[in-house]
Amino acid sequence: MIKIGFHAKYSKEELELFILRFFIGLLSGFLIYYLSLTWIECLKETIHKLTITFFLKKFFDLIELKLSFPCVTMAIISTYLAWRCGERYFILWQAVTVFSFCMCLIMTAYIDMKTMLIPNACLYVLILSGLPFLFQPLDHSLLQRLLGSVAAAGLMQTANMVKRESFGFGDIKLMLICGFYLGYRHTIIAMLSAILSGSMFAVYLILSKKAVSHSHIAFAPFLCLGIITAIFFGDELMLTYFMLFYS
């Protein structure tokens, strides 16, 4: 007779935290999806209609229990980010700050992907959600933040001077904000990740004949992907780089 034993790897408190993060991430994903849809619909309306009352009415009109691929994708991504924030940041307000910031980035990316526009309101929300970054302990100095902000936006504006409309003005404003919160080291990682992923996607579109060399694509999704990559994996990527080339 063989006795099979089972040893619980996680405590009850850890399982409860995991379940809590799961539901927070899931609900946040659905919320961000419908907020994004609402913004997209509002962008189609005339300016005088864009009031809080009109926005809320549109939001509740759009909510339905029907699942779609973008909705499920956002729910999965937000659930993963909720878990990552809980694992990486042990102080609650830090985890909430980073998660909220990432949710705003996802919303901005989806809106730009659908409309090729980044509404100023999204950028204002991004600024507010990222303000607690300024009070993170052992964080970047003011000089590092300014370098990150100016370097990213300046590089993109310089590219526009060399080739007209290389980057949209919304993309530049997005990196002006996020570069300040990230600092110059993590901004470099964010930009490199965005350019690499965006270039790979552009090559795929050209090879599959879905676009030509002078076509425009929404770049904010790749910028947001790069920013999230820098937030969660920036330190590890920098360490790997120095170990490979300077050890």
C-alpha cells in the first residue's frame, strides 16, 4: 500500500491574496475595456456633448455581458498585472499606484489602436495615477526624471524633424509624462522595447502585404508595452546587459 501525501505550498493567507488579486485584475480588465469603448464612442461625437453625464450615459449603454476577444484579452492582461504588482510591491499604496498606472496605459493603447488618437483626458488620468511614483523610496532623482522625460520626447521630436510625422504628438506627450516617472534608465529600456516590438510588427505587416512602407500604425500600444516592460523587468534587463557586456 502506497501512501500519498500532499503538502500545501501556500498558506491560507497567500491563497486569499491570490484570489483577491485575481478578481481585482479581472474586474479591472472589464472596466478598462468598457471605459476605452466609451472614449472611442465619445471621440466620434461633437465637442459640446463630451460632458461627464454624456460619458457616463455612453458607458452604461455600452456595458453588456457579451464577451469579445479584446475584452477577454484585457481581463487576462490586467489579472497578470494585478498578480505581478502584488508579488513585486509589498507596500499596498505602491502596488495600487503601479497597477492603476498600468491600467491607464492599457486603456490609452487600446484607444490609440482603434482611433490613431490619444485623448488629452487619457494623459491627464495618466498623470494623476502616476503622481505617487514621485514619493517612492530610493527612487530616481529629479535630474534623472527630467533626463528621461526630455530625452524620450526630444528623440521622437527630432525624428519628426528628419522625417515628417514619424511620431504623433500624442505619442510624444505620452513619453514626456512617462519618461518623468520612469527616469532616464528605464525610459531607455521602454523606448528600445517599443521600437523593437513596433519594428517587428511593421515588418510583419509589410511581408503579409497588409501595409506598405509609408503606412502609419498606432505606436502607443508599443510604447505602453515598453513602459510596462521597463516597470516590471527594467532592473533585470539592465543587470543582464551589464553582465553580458561588462563582466
